[in-house]
Amino acid sequence: MNALAQQGWIWFSQALTQHSSFSGYFQPLIQLIAPQWSTDAYRAQVIEIRDELADMFTLVLKPKTGLIDQQWPSFKAGQFIELMVEKEGSRTLRCFSISSSPAHYKKTGLIELSIRIQRQGRITPWIREQMRVGSLVNISVAQGDFILPTPLVEKYLFIAGGSGITPFRSMLQQQLLSEETEQRDIHLLYYSRNNQHIAFQQELEQLQNNCPNITVTFINGEQEGFICEQHVQNYCPDYHQRTSFICGPSPMIQQARKVLSDLKVDNSKINFEFFGAAPIEMKSTGQAIVHFQASEKIVVSEENKTETLLEQAEAQGLTPVSGCRIGVCHQCICKKKSGIVFNTRTQQYSDTGSEEIQLCISVAQGDVVLDL
Ligand SMILES: Cc1cc2nc3c(=O)[nH]c(=O)nc-3n(C[C@H](O)[C@H](O)[C@H](O)COP(=O)(O)OP(=O)(O)OC[C@H]3O[C@@H](n4cnc5c(N)ncnc54)[C@H](O)[C@@H]3O)c2cc1C
Ligand code: FES
């Protein structure tokens, strides 16, 4: 359908149903027979659940299960999806990197998510307990820019911590399965808590044996400690020739970035992906006054206490819509009328003008007025 016809179709649908698509209008009816069906997500079926470690499992999913389902577009190795589940009547979403490769999806129509069970988490233990082969879930399109650059450079240093191995598994599998003839030189430093916590160990060892240009160094945190300059220099002496990718718990990412920076690796060659809210790394704000104009509430934030605007709003008893709380789902978008905010995900300051911001990753820098 060309753009004009598409506009016309949306107008026609809106005129008749107040929805931008007929499927949106019929959604409640369709959900009576297909409860997980949704117009704003893609449906996928659980094909297999595989335990990787005592606290980590892989969910094998087949997107597009029925005739009425939309075709799920493909992805790039390293990207993540939002997994939407319905728990106790409320829809919740969580982000997970796709741990299998695009080449594997092309061949089998399947994608894999490898999920660490968070002991006090709301959703990950529930997924492991409640999901069965045949269960249906909703997934988003793949997102994120934790992907290898194009044109591909030749040498990479991957640094993974714990479940942060997942995007790297996808990239390594892609290197093995894709039909590209040119092979990249990859060195993976894989940090685990101890010997019992190394996911995909056999697979990675096999990969290393089959691909001479892939090197995997397993680092046992209990014996060798946290990432440090010596590890990088000893295990990967040509680190300065490589483009680095880091993924794992936030403190590990911060430490790895510092180590590489102290080793004089250029910032432009360091890529990283937080598996949660990014730490707030902004200059001291001094005192900031946030005016929630529509609710007629004013908050004076304490000096040296950095809270996101979402946290500040909630502390005032306001209930703005939110979802992921880490800047991914865009549900918390709100209009800033004036003032400067710091974006914890991009680490950038806004200008002073009116614009839409995400409350969960914005921190007031000085006085801010919000349409909330
Ligand atoms: C881009 C991206 C990609 C990701 N990819 C992956 C992946 O491939 N694999 C993976 O395993 N994870 C991945 N994650 C992380 C994953 O999304 C989170 O671990 C997951 O959302 C946790 O969901 P949950 O509901 O179980 O935990 P939540 O309920 O959201 O809790 C989050 C954390 O808070 C702790 N917590 C919760 N309640 C309490 C409490 N009362 N007291 C103390 N602590 C508490 C939990 O233990 C947990 O560590 C990714 C995250 C992002 C942003
Ligand atoms: S709550 Fe998801 S982006 Fe803010």
C-alpha cells in the first residue's frame, strides 16, 4: 500500500471506529478467542524451555504462530526485545537480549532469550515457574544499538559479566553461521561469579575450537577478582587495536569502562549495554525545584540526592504511567515546559525549551516545569 492509500485507510478506519486500524477496534473481541493477541505487539509461542544454570534458563520462541499474526521482522545480533507477559491481570514488560543469532532465525524461524532468574524479581521467577511449552507471549520488535558497526571492523574485544553474555552469544553464533566469508578476530573475556556460573561454557569452548579467530578467556571472579588493567593486558595484549563491547551488571560495566579508559583506549571505541537502569553520572545539581504544574505540586530536591523525575513524582503521590523504568518502553513520556534535564541513558543534558521527555531517565538540573 502506498503512503497516500495508507493515510486514506487510517482516516477511513478512524472515521468508523475511532481506531487507527480495524484490528485495534476488534482487538477486545479477538482476545476473547486468542487472549494474548495484540495489535501493538507480535505474538510468539514457547517452543522449548532449557535450563542453562541453576538460576538461568533459555526460552526458545517461535514468532508468528497463527494466520492472523503479523510477521515478526528480523533483528541484528546484539539487539534486545521487550517480552510482555500478563501476570495477575496486569500486563508487564521486561527487556531481554536475543541470545541466538539472526542466521539461526533465518534457518529455523526461532529466537532464544536466556534469562537469569532474579531472586526477588517480580517477573523472571514467575516466567520460569509458569511458562510451559505452548504458552503464548507478546514480544516487541528488536531494538537497541549494541550491535557491531558497519562496515565491520576487524578486531573486537568483548567483555561479558554473568548474564551479559547473551548479546555476545548472538554475535558469535552469527559469525559462525552467517554466510559472510570475511571473519572477524574476536577475543571474549567472560567473567563469572565462579565455576558453577558459566553459561554456554561447552558451546563457547566448541566455538573457539572451530573458529581460529575466536578466543574465549573464562575468568572466575572468586579466584581472579573483578576486571582490572592486568587482566586486559595479560589476556588480550593487543586490546588497543580492538573495538570494545561491554555487557553485564552496572558496576562491572562502570569498572570495565574505567579500566579501558585508564589504558588510554579511545572512548569512541568503547560500546556498552546496561542490563538495567543506567547509573546517574551527572555533575552535582545543587538545589532544583520541580514544578508539576497540572497537579499543582512543587518539589525542592535535596542537594546531592539525585532522583529521577518519575521517582520525584511518585514520592508526591502522583501516578504517571510507567512501564520498564529504564528508558525503553516510552510509556512515561511527559511534556517538559521549561528547564534543563539530564538524560541518564544518553548522558546528555537537554536544552531549556519545551519538549517531550521520559520521566524515568530524566533528572532535573536546576528548575524544571512539567505538564503533569
Ligand atoms: C537492554 C536490556 C537487555 C537485557 N537482557 C537480558 C538478558 O539477556 N538476560 C537477562 O537475564 N536479563 C537481561 N536484562 C535484565 C532483565 O531485564 C532484568 O533482570 C529483568 O527485567 C528483571 O525482571 P524481574 O521482574 O525478575 O525483576 P524486578 O522485579 O524488575 O527486579 C529488578 C531487580 O531488583 C531486585 N529486587 C526486586 N525486589 C527487591 C526487593 N524487595 N529487595 C531487594 N531486591 C529486589 C531483583 O532481585 C532484581 O535484581 C536486560 C535488560 C536490558 C535493559
Ligand atoms: S517507564 Fe519505560 S521508558 Fe520510562
